[in-house]
Amino acid sequence: MLEMTIVVAIIVGLIQAIKGALDMPSRFAPLLAIVLGVGYTIFFGDISLQEEIFTGIVAGLTASGLYSGGKATLNL
């Protein structure tokens, strides 16, 4: 399993690619980030299902927070 910092960066990149390709509204980005995070940890995880789901949620929320925080900082 990749380090979570790499997973979060990949999720941020995938969200941006999906938003651009599908013309998805930004309000759905956090939900998609959580789904991608949970999907990754379930598919590649080697821990219990409950821990994989929790880890995926944390990765998704971190990715969406990282993006929104960076976006807010650059819009100053």
C-alpha cells in the first residue's frame, strides 16, 4: 500500500481530472474524494474492512481539504 501522502496527492489529481473531463460541479468533489479514498483502501488495503473504510474516509477528507485550502490561499 502506498504512503497516505501519495494517495492523497493522487486523489487530488484524479478529482481535478474528473472535474475537467466530466464538467462536474465542485460541490460533488468532496464526496468523490471520499469514494476514491475508500475504494483505494478497500482494493489495496491489507487491514480489516472497518480500518480500510476509516482510512479511506480520512484520505478523501484530507484530499478535499488540501484542495480547498490551497484554492483559498491562491485566491487571496
